[in-house]
Amino acid sequence: MPSEQLTTDRKPPTAYAVTKTSEQAGTVIDIKGLRTYLFTRSGIVKAVDDVSFSLRRGETLAVVGESGCGKSMTALSIMRLVPSPPGKIVGGSITLEGKDLVQVDEAEMRDIRGNEISMIFQEPMTSLNPVLTIGHQIAEALRLHQDLSKSAANKKAVEMLRLVRIPEPAQRSREYPHQLSGGMRQRAMIAMALACNPRVLIADEPTTALDVTIQAQILDLMLDLQKELGTAIILITHNLGVVAETAQRVIVMYAGKKVEEAEVDTLFGQPLHPYTHGLLASIPRLEIMGGRTANSVQRLKEIPGMVPALNNLPPGCTFAPRCAFADDRCRAQFPPYEQKRPGHWAACWHSNSLYGSGA
């Protein structure tokens, strides 16, 4: 597998700079050993299997992987929105400011959800109520969590729409979701998610349904608001270009498990897991053709095979059937998830040899 590096014009952003009081410098949310299973007729689906990570104030952590790797289910688990049945959090802890969200009852979780921790979903049209105005939906969250009067909540809703750069916010607040463009709806979702100034914002593929120009605007908006509010962001995406532009740290998930974690520039420069290397190698790159002919342009690289069914995982390393480096040990025993270099974790028997060869 040849060595390639993703090149970008911008360096990965630094975390939001704040005066480091004990609260600001500390961890906002800490997930340990999270396990979320789906109990189906065809067997137990280990959608999230022993996932751990933490997030600091003002930090953006990206979670990447192919569809079916457990990214969105991890987000739903943190929000305690796993569909039940068939889903259930069967193990682990989700500690937000000293409180384990796995253990709190639903009434208390409703107070936390949207207030301390919020989520932006991939498709705003399916997340917004079609029969309520945009302003009403934002104001509803404010009245629920901040005990504002109706007039004060409506005024704050207009202010939030202005904050996310929606033109004529007072008028837009009286409009319904179908009257807004896709980009405007996503801005409205961001306004709703940030209305109560949550400590943690989960953004699940927030730009996938938007065109490229609007994607860039939404990402820039999220980063600007993060600098202003100090919100910690968990960014779930399959777009590694977005990760390079927005995140400081990245987690790679495969088949419900974490397989690698590092600072963005470290992971992009020297990935230690073959799956991560495959994801990076599959990114389309614009080449300066020079004198080359069209026939000399290389075909896009791809990772062979597919993500395994989570209710029928292969023995050993779950990536082994797709991995060019897999041997008998890989197919028999799942590798430990361990620190290979300072700040760089991976679950691969061959990480040292891959790193040594420049992979």
C-alpha cells in the first residue's frame, strides 16, 4: 500500500483560546466504554462497542468512518435518543460536567438535552416541525430551558437567527421550514441548537445535503460561533476534507469500534491503521496535469469489500477481510487498542511496521 499524504492549503485549526481556569481547561464530556446494542430477530447488533473519548471546552473532535461504522449511533447514545426497542445502552458511562447521562432518568435528560448538550441532524427538513414557524420552534426551546416569557423568547429567537446570519431574521422567524432554502434551514437548526448556549454540540453530517458553496458557509459559521461561545463540538462526517478544515482531533471508527485516534495533522500525515490509510488514499486529488495525457491519470483508489454486518462480525480484527496486511493472527485475535506514539492510538497488530515503512 503506497504512502500518500493529504495536502490542504490550511493547517488544522487550533482550539478556541480561553483563559484556562480549572473549568475552562478541563474536560466537558467524558465517554468511557460505551456499548450500545440493537436486539433484533437476526441477532444482537453491536452498533457501538467499547467506545471511549473525551472533549475539552472549545475543541472540535471529528468522528469519521464509512456508513454503518457506528458514528451516528454514538451520537444518538450521547443524546440518549437511541430508538428503543430495539436499541439499548448496555454499558459504559457518558459523564457531562460530573453527571453520568446513562444513569439519569428521562425527565432529567429532557432538561439536559437541548440545554447542556444539543445536536444538529443531517437533514433539517426531517428534524424541523413543518407546521410550526421557525421562530416558534426556537422560542419553544428557550421557554422550556431558560424560563423566558413568550415575548422574551420570541425576541431571543430573532437574535439567534441574526447570529447565524439569516437575512431579515424577524421575517424569517415567522416563516415555515418549507419556505426556507436548504442552507437557511440548516442555519435555523444551528440557531435552535445553540439557543441555550450548550456546552457540547453534536453535528451529525451537518453539510451532506447541501451544495459545496453552502457547505463552506455553514462550516465557517459553526467555527465562528464556536470561537464566540466556546462550545465543544463533536463533528460526525465521512468527508475527510471537512475534518482537515475544522477539527483538532479525529477518531476513526470501524464496525462499531474505535480503530485510531490522533491529532488531525498527525493522523493525516502518518496513519497507523490500514483502514485510515485506505480512507485517506481514496480522497480525490486535483492534480496539475502539466504535459501528462488523460490516459496517464490514475483511477481513484478504493477500499475493497464492505463493512461487515454488525450482527455477524468475523473473528479477530473486523477489518482483516479487507486488509492487505492481514495475517493469521489478525484473523484470529482482535488487536488491543493502545498508544503507539505519544497522543496517537490505534488497534492494529502491524502499526509499528506500517509506520516504519512510511504508511
